[in-house]
Amino acid sequence: MIVNKEAAALRHAVDAIVFDMDGVVLDITESIRAVNVLAVPFYLREILGWQASDQLLSSQDIEMFKHAGGFNDDWDLTYAIVLHYVIKQHENPETDMDTLNVIGEPLARYARKLGEKGGGLARAEAFCLDKYPWREREIIERNYRKPVIRRCFQEMYAGDLCQRIYGFEAEYYMGRGYAYNDRNLLDITKVPPGRKIGIHTGRTNEEAEIGKEFAGMTELVPPEFCVTKQDGFHKPDPGGLEMLAKKLGVVSGGIYIGDTLDDLRTVRALNALSTVPPFLIALVLTGPAGAANEALFRRNGADIVASDVNEVLDWLKAS
């Protein structure tokens, strides 16, 4: 576990712990990350009728967009990658998707350019679409159907939980939901007593409730202390964490336990506001990229880099 001097000095002041969910409380490698990889070829193949195998993307490809920033929302990330392939097919109409993966604009360069522009879906859409006149753009957008892309993602993730989580029955994907592959990472007995506890996640309310059930956190974190997609804040916007800190009544300081650079950027942006007591950022190595992110997190100045959430809780409990 790596702890910088500022974190060591502030450890005793931390009276609130805020958890990210995916990659922190839950191992999503075989659930959400699998859907990240598979929803794109599923949409291209099953909805558009194009040739696209399940090997079109890898987890490492998804990680590039996470590092670019602005893609904490997995729906936005999926839209951006689908759009990349829709543009490629528009420019090379006789070529199948797997071949398109190795010609034209490489996916890695696309992700890097988006990162240079600040990341996020709005910049991805501007980058991909603004160069086309409106008539040609209309043709492209016939294949870029965000409501259907989102529904494919939701159905693959939820499976027979679709009705409970999203309020509809599956229409396109009839397989077992990948949500069942979520694996709990949190030893709830390690949560230090007497601390204010919250969750700040990019999941929807219903997805977060399912996640809390899997992790045994339903009683620990009531809905009012769980900030989700419905609250309208997308990391690295600090508004969600600021709102949660005020709801929790943080007095002297907090810690946010995350697993991505957007989590780090969120805490930095929050501390720059100076509207709530300062937060530390602890980044754990249980996200889909695992220990490969250690050097990246250290290089970007995380206060704490830990193997998992329980190591951070042990450190807090010792204070």
C-alpha cells in the first residue's frame, strides 16, 4: 500500500468514507466490463446486421477510454465506440467490422485524441460527426441509434433482471444477465465504526441497489446516501461528491475510494471548490486492469494506492 505524506497526516481527520461501486466494492471484470466489450459487436451484428465477432474489442480497449476521461458512464462509452465503427463502415462500406479494426483510424488513436480534447461523449460526437455535411450526417445517424444501443447494453447486463432494474422485458438479448457475475470485494466487517458512509457511483439507482445487495451494503448505506446516475452528475464533475459530502455532514475530512483516473479527477475538482472539508483519494487495483494501473495511479498523484478496498479500510481502522 502506498500512502503519501498528505494522506498520512490527514488520516485521523477522516470522518466519512465514500465508496465507488464498480471495481471497488464489486469485481465487474466478468459483468459490466464483459458487457463493455460485447455490447458493441452485439449491436453491430444483431441490430445493424453487420459482420462483427465478439472478439472485436478487448478489455484493454475499454481501458483506453477510461483513461481518456469523461467515460465513467458505460452507456456513453458504448455510444462512442459504436460511433467509431459506424463512421468506419460509412467510409469503407464493403468491409466487415473485424477488418475495419485494423484499417483506417485505429481505436487507440481515437481514444487518445478524445483524451487530448478532454474526453466524454459530446467531444466524441463532435470529433466524429462535425466534419460531415448535414445530409451525410443524417445517413450516418440512422445507424447510430443511442436508445437501441443503450437497450442492448442494459439487456446484456440485466438479463432476467431487466424488469426489476429497468422496467421492461428483454427484447434483443435473451441470454443470462452478466449482472450475476458481479463478485463482492468488500469485507463489511472492516468498515470502521463511527464513520459516515456513502456511495458515489455511475450506476442507476436500481443497478446500485442490486450492487448493494451483492455486497451486503443495503443496511449500511441507505438510498439517501447513495449518489447515482439519476442525480445528474457524471464524474469527474465534483457535484455529486459535493452533494453527498453535504448530505453526510462531513465535518473534518473524507476519503473517496475509487479505481479510475476520473475518480481522482473528481476529488481534485471537489477540493478545488473548497465548499466541503477536504477529501483524500484512494485508488485500488481491483478494477478490470488490475495491478497494471499502479504506476499510472502513482504517476497521477493518488493519495493512496492500495491492492483492494479492504486494505484501505484496515489503514483507516488503525487510526
